[in-house]
Amino acid sequence: MNAPEKAQSAIGASVRRKEDYRFLTGGGKYTDDVTLPGQSYAYFVRSPHAHAKILKINKSAALKAPGVIAVYTGDDTAADKMGGLPCGWLIKDVKGEPMKEPPHPPLAQGKVRHVGDQVAVIIAETYNQAKDAAELLEVDYDVLPAVVDAVEALKPGAPQVHDGAPNNRCYLWSLGDKAATDAAFAKAHHVTKIDITNNRLIPNAIEPRAALAHYNRADESYTLYVANQNPHVERLLMTAFVLGLPEHKVRVIAPDVGGGFGSKIFLYAEDVIVTWASKKVNRPVKWTADRSEAFLSDAHGRDHHTHAELAMDKDGKFLGLRVKTIANLGAYLSTFGSSVPTYLYGTLLAGQYTTPAIYVEVDAAFTNTTPVDAYRGAGRPEATYVLERIVSQAAREMNLDQAEIRRRNFITAFPYQTPVALMYDIGDYKSCLDKAQKLADVAGFPARRAEAEKRGKKRGLGYSTYIEACGLAPSNIAGALGARAGLFEAGEIRVHPTGSVTVFTGSHSHGQGHETTFAQVVAARLGIPVESVDVVHGDTGRMPFGMGTYGSRSIAVGGAAIMKALDKIEAKGKKIAAHLLEAAESDIEFKDGKFTVAGTDKSVPFGGVAFSAYVPHNYPLDKLEPGLNETAFYDPGNFTYPAGTHIAEVEVDPETGVVQIVNFSAVDDFGNIINPMIVEGQVHGGLAQGIGQAMLENCVYDQETGQLLTGSYMDYAMPRAADLPSFKVDTHVTPCTHNPLGVKGCGEAGAIGSPPAVVNAVIDALAPLGVKHLEMPLTPERVWRAIQGKPTKVA
Amino acid sequence: MGTSVSLIINGKTVTANIDPRMLLVQFIREHMQLTGTHIGCDTAQCGACTVFVNGNAVKSCSALAVQFEGAQITTIEGIAGANGEMHPMQAAFKECHGLQCGFCTPGMVMSAIDLVKRHGNSLSEQAIREGLDGNICRCTGYHNIVKAVQQGAANMKGV
């Protein structure tokens, strides 16, 4: 195992971000900030019903409204033979049969299946005119019974969401060795059982989704500005599967994007419709979601019901894990909706532990709700929540310390093959736990608990020792498991004649700070100032074909592609330098921005080589092309495995059920760190979303009508500044063994590790009062009910 | 259709004939092309649209432009120095990594400056957290925003 050396000096420094000046002075350019000449505005008419047949649509009044340019419905898209929105991952069920893939029409075809489903689009001169005209569109619905809960949807007699998916089942999937797991349970000293819900969340990037399409009749080309995390994927799916357009005639630009968290990975109906409509009306067409639309139409996250059982020997050593999960996919398969509760979930159930036998079954259901897809962590938070909750419960049942039961079961030898398909390359779970216990001052906890007790408050400590699989993904493995796309990344290094550099990456930054981190990587390697490197992303017209940003993959996969391109730059630079220095190529060394003849003081700076490449007067033109511009594609050899320990300390007021997080400590192993400031910021943000899930956030539908009850910031509890504590974060480094930077990725860890830490802490605080179980979010009412011994399942 | 309105935006007087329904934020973004002021929720919850009206922080998504006849409006584009040098609060956000995607940032900076104006240069963590209740950030977890506001407030002394 050759751990890559932590490289040059610019790496590891908290360089202040290059992108910040524009964001701080109002100079950011988000999709809605782009205005094109002659722009028109789209407004989508959405279903007010969760489930209904469309009997008739009468456009005439809407068409006559002031400023209206066009009104399109599903009949118009059908007449143009528009395809459905594709799903990017084919899951095969327990019998090897393909999942049910009912059509996902961009505009409804005779039936609506969730509140917010797109029924029609109005295009008008102004946004207000389009919105006014929407009020005049007459749609006759025959309202049908709806089902919003996945458990209910799978029961006999439930309303059927799709004709092509009997019993609302998309697939019943499994992973692991059932017989071996059953055998492990047969010899168990003790079995811990748990039934838990992973609450449904709404991503809520603060920039609402937006799309602005322009069709140029002169050269039959399209330009789509869209708030999106992976513009090449967006283009490929849209051109090849939905609109049947030549890919080279479509340019997708994802300019500044105001947060994604997964919700802007997907190809959405609105993106497709405005692109199509821009040709129909021969005008640029802009659509920007308002927040209510965002709640109804952005893909949601989580929504699992799980029964899990953990078999142990008398010492608390894990023998087997059995998990049965029911996952809600929503009304349609979103772009990666099928992969989240399967390969991004079941594969993570080994966690940091040596559990030798694991078997998981996932029953995935269609319901009359907004589609569910990847949201920060995507499957991995769900797996971590199941595992870390059951492990803590097991500790209580076995009368073991929360940390001790984890230590007894940690994987300590690497590489480690789990029973659920993954091969962990490296990690050091014990050191993360030790460091986190110091950071959280676990030693001082009993005194703090006693002090709180005097004030009538209950203190608790909760652990989560999580793992995630990031750096998606080896394309061949993903392909064998059903992925319908490659998962490599592309990078291009364009050296300018004067030695400054523009980097083109297929990764996309929507808050992560790539413009700085990637510049640090390049500057360190080439020995030039960070200011001499600019990073370009988010434009299919400028970058090589890349797969974008999700699954904490940017630095591990995108950064690796850049390193590969830099290898080529360095190799060519050595050839040029050898010529300039009249030495053998094998004698040239490149270090600190200089090409040197080994053992001599003869050298030429990087800028000199760059100049020579573009002004090749003294240049080996017979052997070498001029120019210094290299592209590389990198396909990862394995996933990366960030891991760590999160410890929450809470104080509960037993009179009111109010929970206060008094301390939150996280020690994460992300491998080598390029910019510690940015990494800490990513952890903070992830923690806020994880703590948000544990304490506040909950997407609630009315069980009968299927109406979204939490459809605004008045009803959906977004974490605000006063809801969160300051965080104590630190890292422990074991460099990834299989990528050139030794990095693992840090974007999702906070959201993955923190929810079970918080819930375990509250259960720990309330265990003396007899509380054994709690569901997220931990609202005062739920906590108070649990203390009173009352049912906690309240809406 | 159309109502005349005249207001002063970032020191410049602007007169326009507008749809009376036009929101202040639409006037700023669409009519003035000052796109640093953002719309995050259109219900006065998230604070991305925060601007100053006669020196006080106002959520421009929930007010009509015609309500502000003669008012002095300052947007995020109007707080930096003449040569583009950042306001101390902007500089503190950069220094403390108080922003990620940048979308809530202009409103957050405006609210932070307003907080300092109302409560002075020495702000406790709790005062900042409570004072920013009307601004939602989904990226940072607020940890570094709190640090930035504390630093920005200190650096605003005498500004």
C-alpha cells in the first residue's frame, strides 16, 4: 500500500477563496440573473391533486390572456413524440427481473400522480402575465384515491399509482448472503431489534431551480442555462432520451449555482420543456421556481421504514445483521432514484464493523408524492442511521459502554472486504474515536451530567462511528450493477504562453470552492502562484465531457483527472526543457516550478517552457507538437471511504421535551486535505443538515388527500442560526491508497454521521426515564410524549 | 398600465413607469439589473432579498416598488468602496469563510451590517444567532457566519 506523499506547500493551506469577491459584492451570476434579448417567461400549471385523471383541458381563455405567447399541454409534447424522463440506474430485483420503469412524462399524459405534477406550461411576455394566464387554464380532473406512505402503498388494495407497476412495487431487491446471515442468528447470544423511520426531507438549496433556454434558428443550436450540478449529464439525458436532439447542437451552461445537495443533479421536466418550447416559440424561455414550486417539484430525500436485527455473541461481538427496508420512491423514478435505496444504501451496512454476515432486502414503492432521489449523503445516511442506532441500542441491552461496543467490532486490518460488496482500502477508526472522545471531553461528561441533574435537566452523550463510500465510481463496477452512465471525470490543463493556467474541470462547484481548491492543486504541482490559475466549470461548450459533482466525488475523481493531465504537462515540459537545456530528457527534474538538469544548476522555469511551447523558435518541432495543453480522463479504481466519529452532547428539559445540543464534536478522516478551511466549512454544512434532520426537518403529506403540509418555510423547519450550536471539528488522516492526491471527499460526511449521534444522545439522556426509542425529528412534543410513555408517532 | 415611481438606488435617482404589482426586488433585479439581491423564498422567510431602505434592512421580496417613492435604497452592490474595496463586513465573510454557494450571502451581509448598526460592534454569539433569525443559509451551518459577523462588527468600528 503506497500512500501518496502529501505534496507541495500550497496543498494543506487555508487559502481564502478566489470566488468570494464576486459572491460578496453582488457579482455572482446565477441562472435567474441571466437575461437574454427577447426573453419570454414560462409558468407551469401543476396538479392540485395527488392523484387524478385529466378529463379535459381547455386552453382558450388562457391563450387569450394578455401577453400569452403559447400554452402547451401533454398533447403537444406527445404530438412532438417527446420521450419520458429517463432513470439512470437499472435495478434488478431478487429474481433478476428488471425494475418496473413506468413512463415519466415531462407534461402529464392523461393522469397526474402527485401534487405539483406538471400539467401545462404557459409562455408569456412577462412572468406575471404567464402566472395570471395560468389561473385561466381550465383543467377538469377526476380525483382518485391517493397513497403517500410507502408501507401503505405496498398493501393489497392500495390505490395504484402506475398501471405498469402492480402493487406499486418498483422492485424488491436484496444484497448479501441470506443463508449465512440466518446461520449467524441461529448461534447468537443476543439479538437486538429495531424499527425505525428515516424521515423524508426537502433539500431546499436557497437558490430555487431555474432554466433559461435559447434556440438559435440560424445554426439550429440550443443553449440552456440551468441550475444544475452536472451539465454534461443533463445534456446527454435530455438530447439522447427525451428530445432526440443532436448532442453537439446543445450547450448546457450551469453558471453560478446556489447550492445543490443532490437536488440539482437530476434532469427535470422544466429543463426539458423550456428547451423544447424555445424552438416552438422561437424566443428564449425562462423559468424560475418560486419556493412553493421548489417544495413540490425538487426531488425529495430519505423516506425509509426499516426493521433491523443485530446478532451478537456474549461479548457483544457482531455476528450478523438483517435489514428489511421499505423505501418511498415517490410518483416517478427520478434520475438516480432507484440507486439510492439499493447500491448507495445496502452496501454501507457493514459500517466500520467486522460483522461477517449481512443480508438486506429493500422493497421500493411508488406513491403519490414528489419523486425521491439523492439528497446529501444519498442512501449512506439511511444506512448509517440504521446501523448506528441499532449498535447503540445493542450496547444498552448488553450493558456495554457506547464506545466500547464499537471498539470491539471495529475493522482494524485493511484492505477489508465487506459482506456487502465493498472493499475498504484504508481507515483508522479507533484513532478517530479516541480523538473525538478527547475533543468532546468525554472524560468530563459524568460531572456535567451530574451538574445538569441538579438543575433538573437530563444530559446525554450519543455516538456515531460512520463510514461512507464516495468518489463515485469505478465505471465498470457501477455498470455491472446497473448504472447507465460512466462515472469517470475529465480535466484539462491549458497552459498559456506566459505560464499562467486555465483549468477546465467536469466537476461543478455550487458552494464547494473548487475554483480555489483545484487551483491549489495545480499551483502546487506546477510551482506557480494560486493567483496564476483559474478554474472553469459548468459549461459543456468549454469543458471536456465530465460527469459533474455529487457523492463527494469532486476532489477524489475530478482532482485525480487534473493530476493526470498535469502528469502529461510535466512529461511534455520535460521534453521541451531537455531541448532548451541541451540535456537528455531522463536527466530533467521538475520541482518548485523549475525544470533542472539533475546534479547541475542549469534550469529553465515553468513559464520559460510554456513560452517556448507557444513560440517554438528553438523547439524540437521534428519530434514534438507545439503547445502545452493536456486533457485527461480518470476512472477511479475503487470508491473512497471517508469515515469518522461524531459525538453529540445534549441537554433535555424533561418538563417541556426541549432538546438543546450543547456540544457537537466531529473527527473525520477525509484522507489528505487540500484546504482545511474549505473542508471544515463542508463539515459544518453537512452537520447542519444532519442535525436539521434529527431535530427539525420533516416533510409531511396529508395521508388522505396527498397534499404537502410542509410546503413553505412557515411549515418546514429549516435550521436557523439560533437552532444550531458551534461545532468542534477535527480530522485524522489516512491517505486514500488509490488516487494520486490521497484524498477521499468531505461533502456529505456531516449529514451522514450526525443524525444518529443526536438521537442516540437524547435516548442516552432519557434512558433513566425509560425512553428506549425516538423518531426524528426530535420535536419537543415527540420527546415529551416519549418521556410520558405516550406514542411518539405524531404528524 | 403603469405607475410612475422614483427612487434612489445606490445613490442614483431612478424614475420608471412600472406595473404597480412590481415588487421592490423585481425592480432592483429586472429594472436596474442589480442581480446581487436574490429571491430565495418570496415569502419574507429566507432573507436573501434583504436591502436597506433609508438605512433599515427590508426584505424586498415582500414589498411593492411603488411603496418606496423617494426612498434611498442600498443593495449589496452599493456597500463596497468606490474602487471596489470590500466593506469590512464583506471582508470578514471572506476571511472567515462565511459563505459557500453565495446565494444567501448578499442578504446575510446586509442583515449583519444592520445588526451591527442596531446593536453595536461588540456582539455575543447568541446575539448574532438570534439576530440572523430572518436569514436562512443552507451551506455553512452558520458556524463561520457567526465568526464573520463578530469579526466584521469589530472591524466596522469607526466606519
